[in-house]
Amino acid sequence: MRRPCVLLTLLCCAAASLEALAAISREEALTEALRWADAARSDLITFKIEADEQNDVPAYKLEFETKFGDFDIVLARADGRLLDADVELEDDYVKSRRTGRVLSAAQARTVAAAKLAVPAQCIKLVEQGSRSQPRFDGRCSTHGREFEFELDRRSGLISSWNMDLKN
């Protein structure tokens, strides 16, 4: 009779050990968040990371500021997948990156798909802004995630974006 209890205990310990092995460290979470932000460690002005939960999923909540934007990113501790994000680039930074050309909808879709790691065909765009500051407002729902963003058509930068898990 004791053998099933011992076996069950061993299986539970093994499962917990595997989960711990699969978990990302705080350092790996920072690396992943910086990748989403297209930023380097040397760009950080302020930085905070804390263990948290997002929809009952153990997570790391990372908040940081750079000279070009503010970033709030939540990553699953188990595997580093993006659970929530709120990103805002500084207006002056976006303006400094503007060129004479204006992105088409097809070009904007390609930029957004690459930045947000989503299929281009799920991206819906609406023209907004003025002639001097044209932009697209965009949305994409895929794999249980909902992205909303603003893409500056003269710089090619996504000036703000957020991602939430869909219920």
C-alpha cells in the first residue's frame, strides 16, 4: 500500500522539478522584454521587475523606461510567452525617425507582422492622422491574443501598442 503513495510523491516531485527547469529566470525575462522593446540593456533609464500573476498564470511584470519610450511587459514565468503589454514611444523619437516616404498599407502590414510576431493576414488597418502626420490604427487577433497599435507611416515605427489575452 505504501508503494502507490511513494510513487505518487515521486511523480509530483519530478513534475515540480521539470516545471522549475522549464521556468525562465528574471535575467531571461529581461532579455525577452528588451527584445519586444527593440532595446538594449544600455538603453534602460529605469527598470523594475516583480513576480506577479496574469489571469492565474505565474508571471514576471517588467516596467522600464528608455530615452525613446515607456514599456510595461508581462511574461509567463514558465516559458517567457507574452501575456500583456503596453508600449508607448516618445513623440520626439518617432518624429526624429521620419523620412520623406509614406508607408502603404501593405508595407505597414509587413512592419507590424514582423514587430508583433503575428501573421500579416490577421492585421486590420484603418487610415488615421493628417497629411503631415499620417498613421494607421491597427488591430490583430490571433492565438488568443489581441493586439492594438498605432503605426506612424512616415517613420515606419509602431508608436504605441498593447496586447491582451482574450477571454
